[in-house]
Amino acid sequence: MSQIPMSQSPQVKFYSGENIPLELHKVRVVQKLHLVPIERRLEALHEGGFNTFRLNTVDVFLDMLTDSGTNAMSDKQMAAMMMADDAYAGSQSFYRLKTAVEEVLGKKYLLPAHQGRAAENIISNAYVKKGSLIPMNYHFTTALAHITQYGGKIVELLYSEAYNIKSTHPFKGNMNIEKLKEVIEQHGVKNIPYIRMEASTNLIGGQPFSIANLREVRAIADHYGIKLVLDASLLGENAYLVKQREPEFADKSMAEIILAMTELSDIVYFSARKLSSSRGGGICTNSLEIYREFEPLVPLFEGFLTYGGISVREIEAMAVGLHETLDESMICQSPQFIEYLVNALDGKGIPVVTPAGVLGCHVDAMQICAHIPQTQYPAGSLAAAFYLISGVRGMERGSISNQRDEYGNETYADMELLRLAVPRRVFTLSQIKYVEDRLTWLYENRSLIGGLRFVYEPPVLRFFMGGLEPVSDWPQRLMAKFKKDFGDSL
């Protein structure tokens, strides 16, 4: 495959002195959006059990639920999909992807899976058993669910600074090295099949780790003979922030930084829905022994080894998207828009996770809804309230996204966040400013937001399809105040 020309992130100054992000792409295909009246938005919340996952997109104006599978694809990706080889086995599309994985991620063996959580299932099936303990910088919802499904437990090993909402620490996703040593000594190497590092810790505000920290984790893994597993779903953005914040890598290319991270890892797995702006996933390694451990599980759970449950058209898009991850001018767009929104809100005193991370802007519901106890899910309440007054769908990242312990007791999250995802190349700056405007109004009227309670709670990953209801008539009162202040405006 011919290499796509790579460019640096734009350093453009505006004569006006404004510090705003500049897009290095143009819009060629558009999709109509719907900004329905607030009365309809309240109806939609009741129909969806006050769970933003259950909203129909016909009722959603800006979909900031996630970046998973919602990043804009490039013209080169769309063109590549027309070259797909539909063979069940031995597809040339797979071999093009395999080549891309080797060139970009530096791994020789590839096992395709239909998305990131499918890769987590395969890894957990192979290594996790009752009594297993997985040290990690921080958990992701599906990673935790798969580990516990197979009888394992996790331990989160962030430094205390990571839990501070307002901070200037550049790498809040770093693993606590001293605690990692203590955990291994306490529980024993035989009970720890691998150490997991997540590139840009999703649930604490999309915060990155440094390569210096990853090297320290690697040294400990080598000392004890434990595998190091890297969740690379947000690897491109983590690499971008390494370039911005870690002096050693300021002059390195994206390609060099990404390889520096993957070379330190025994196993790299990813969701292509994030990493390469397509749909699919995979596990890759340079160890034939590790590959053989996973190989029989792919046909069992996913499909044949040269498609792994993924459309071959998406496989072609994945291959191109991996190479585009090396293009700093593409990767920088989402983090720069996030930084713009974070700084704008922070400047108005609205509590958001700082410094700005990746994936989205993370709003602190614990402070905004300090009057709502965690038993009534403040992050879920804020997500519902923000949708009601704006039509913007965010995601609850708090206690609703947690799972009950083995005895059925509620476990409360370290943070209660409303995540407003900013997928790559999807939103315009005026839309981001609309989010800023509506969130500012909601912050000034935050006392009107009330709590939620479950009326339907699935036994696993309840945040996807669970149903809730308000504990009072607070949505009606919030709507009345909105109509008073905005009149007939949508």
C-alpha cells in the first residue's frame, strides 16, 4: 500500500488573536440533523427510560454519546471499501490489514475481532480464571465485565492526582509503579496473568499515560515475567498528547511515538471503531506462542481467521484508517476541539476534568449536582437534563456505568461524569459553541436538576439498556424554566 502523506498539526495564528482550532478537512457529504422541540425531548426521555443510550436519533440533535463507530471516515477509506475481496477464507482485504498492522503497530500476528470488547472476551477466555487478578491503570466497562465473567477481579492503580477533577498534571493515566509492585508481591505472580494499560483512560476523563511510565510498567512486567497488554483503542490520541506533553517526544513523528508504545507491549488489542475510524477490532502480537493461544478462539466466537466477524469492506477501511492515524493533522482535530470546549467551560467556572483529555469533554456531575446523592445517580441525572434542554446526547460515566459487586451491592464510581464525546471530523465549531451555551445555562439553573432511580436493571452492563425514572417532577420544572428564558427557541 502506498503511504499517505503525513502532515504536522496546524500552527495557525488568527490576526484577531482568537485561539480557535482550525479544521484541515472539508465537508463533502452531509447528514440532516433534527432539533425537536423541548416538549418532544421530554417525551423521548420518558420513552427511553431517562437513559440516553435508548434515545432514537430522530430525537437527537448532536450525538455526543460516544466516538465508537461515529468518527467520520475519509475519502480514501470510502474508496478502499470498493476494493474489498469477499472471500470467506484467505481474503486479500485481510492481508492488506495485516500489512497495515505490521507497519503501524509493529506487530506480526493479527487476530481480527468484530470490535474491542470481542478482543477482550478472547483475552479473558484465554487467561482469566477464578482467582485471577488483573492490575491496570483504570478499568473500562466491558474489560471489567469480561474479566469478572471469567471469575477474575481487577485492581486499579492510578496515582492520587488522577482523581482530582481540576489539575495540570499532563499524564493522569499513569500507573502507580509502587502500588503495582506491592500488588504483585501481595497476590503472587501465578495469580496475575497480565497487566493491562489503557491508552487514554476512558472513565476518568480520557487522560493519557506517558511513555516514561509505560517503560516503568514494562520493566516490572519483565522482572516478574508477566505479560503486558495494551488497550490501544485511543492510541492515536494518546500518542498526540505524548507529543504535546512529553519533552522527549516533542520532535518525534506520530509513527515513532506509536511504535514506542506498542513495542513495549506483548499484546495490543483495539477497537477499530475508535482507532481507525471504521468498524471492527483486533488483537496483535509478535509472539507466535501467544497467537496460538488465541487462534482457536477466533473461529469459535468471531468467524474465520481472515475476517473475524468484520465486513471485508470495513477491513479495507481499517487498513487505510490505521495509516491515517499517523497523520497528526487528522488526529489533532478531536483533541483540539475538546480542549477548546474544556477551556471555554472552565473559564466560566463550570467544573470539567482538566487538563483536557481525549474522546470528549468530561463535565463533573458530582459538583454540578452536589445536591443529588450518589444513590440517585447525579451523572445520569445531568445527562438527562442536558439532553432535555439542548437535544445533545451525552453519556453517563458514573455509578450507573459501574456494576454491582458479587453480593449484589451497589458500587459507587470514583467520579460522576457527563461525557460529551467529540468524534473525529464530525462537528463544526458553531455546534461546539452551542454545547457551551446550553451547558452554561444549565449550570446556572442546576438546582432544578433532580435524581433518578432504576425501574429496570439488567444484570450486566446495565448502563446500555437500563431504565430509570425521575424521583420527582424536576424535568417538568426544568422545562418550564427553559421556556421562560428561551421563549419559542428550540
